[in-house]
Amino acid sequence: MQKKYFTIPIFIPQLACPFQCIYCNQRSISGTLTEPTEQEILKIIELHLSTIPLLNSHIEVGIFGGSFTCLPENDQEKYLKIIQPFFESGVIQGIRLSTRPDYITENILNALKKYNVTTIELGAQSLDDEVLKLSGRGHKAKDIINASKLIKQNGFSLGLQMMLGLPGDTLEKSTRTAKAIVSLKADNTRIYPTLVIKNTVLEKLYRENNYTPLSLMEAVEWTKEVYKIFEGTTVKVLRMGLHPSEGLMSGESLVAGPFHVSFGELVMTALWKEALTPLWMNTKEKSIVISVPCRQLNSAVGYNASNKKILMQFYNTVKFIEDPLLTGRNYHADYC
């Protein structure tokens, strides 16, 4: 039986980060306004554990939202010590944290090893120096490369997050960033289209007509092309699109940009739409049954059945079924 993977998220918004990237307001993005107390962290972990089947599961605690290794060492230890009893009892199997590429050193990594940190995610965002500079990242692509190599050499799993549509970005630059993430042997990635969040420098640029975010359609198309680069590699795509926090859902934090609560589904729908395009031309047959891989049925049918609706323009009846022998986006069409 295949293991199921779960991450219990702990958010520490924008703590200790020495830079203010032009797109960043972590309090708005994460929905977390204050630093969680020890009791709050324990409650979050225990609440999640009560809903996760412990048998045949790989469970980790993820510390997100801030640049963890920018924190004073005592504060890092404080958070990691809270989690240790769960690790020592075998209830969780790993600790994942996110941080900046320019705050990774041998000494920092040695300290994290002592507390059973297993995965480090870097907010790479782009490996194009111009995009990094215009975004106020405060580091260059070489810092991402050096940090990634150090992390891998020290036995950690490596995550490299990327953002699409930052100032100065193009689809070509984003695809180059994705290819670089593959070449750096990252274990996983997250793909985030850039949003304009309230109380950020990017909001000011947007309101002054000096920045235009991607449209939802553009963001889906860019992400689709980037996703295809990761397919067939060892890089697992963990998420596409920001987590729908309360502020983003209500519109309270969001000024503009391609936010959609089901953004990942839109991307998978677009990938399947592209794959199914050859079937649009076969207008001589009245009915079609399309066999697709297991767990791909909903994506093939499409968000709000959009792919099926397109096919219904060419056929009287359209039916999708699962075939356990198929993989990827391979499919088989039967006509009648």
C-alpha cells in the first residue's frame, strides 16, 4: 500500500526577515497575525494528528511563513524543541521549514540536524538576477545555487519555491527557473503566481500603473508550461497557487492578481485540455468513451466539466472512465 504524506503547518509570519520583498505581507498571505505560543503550536499539532490515520502515513510538521533561519538561534531552538517529543515518539517522521537562500551555512545546517529537521524549502522565486533585483529579494541567483548545493550535501531534502509573473519576469525566464530547479536536484517545488497584496510595495507599483499582474488565464498557461518541465523528473510539485487564507478568500488582503481557490485544478484541467485537443477534430463519430489513468478522471473531465463540454460540441455523448493500466496523461478513445 502506498504511503500517504501529510504536513502539519505552523505559521510564523515574517519573523526576523531582514528584507521586505516588494510582494510580501506574510500576515495577509498566511492569515496569521501573531507569533504562535507553545500551547498554540501543541494544539495545532494534536488537532491535526487527531484527523490523520497514523497507519501507513508519513507525517511531518512544517514551519512556514517566516524566514526560519533568520531567527536568533535561541528562537529557532525554542520552536524545534516543542516538536521533538512528537518526533521521538515516532508520531511524526520529519520537520520541514522554509527560509531564505542567503541564510544557509554549514553551521546553520549542523544546528538543524540536531533537531531532526529533514526538509528545507528555499524561497527561490526566480533564478534570474534581474527579477530578483526588481523584487527586492536582496540576494542573487548564485546564492540560491550555493544554498541548494549545501542543503543536498548535508543530507536534507530540498524544496525550491518559485513565483511566476514578478516584475521583469517572462514565461521564458520562468521556464529557465524551472529547468534550473531540476538541475539543482530539488526534491520538491511549489509554484505561486504573483498576487498583489495590500500594504506591499507591489501594491504601490500596481496603483501607479508600474506593474501589471498576470491574468488568471495567463497564470494558468504559464504554470501549465512550468509544470510540464517538472514532469518525468525527481521534482515533485507540492502545490500550485497560494493557500486560500481567509484574507484572500474574502478579498480583504487581495488587491489584484490571478487568485483562484482551485488554481491547481485549473492547471490540471488545462494540461488535459491540451492532451485531448486531437479528439476535437473527429466529427464523424457520434459517441466517444475516453479511458484515462486512475486519479486523473476529474482533471480530464475538467474543472466544472469544461473539457467535457468542449468535446460535447463534437459528439452526441461523451463518457470518461478510469483505466488502471494507463499512466500520466495517456488516454484511449473508443468511438461508437
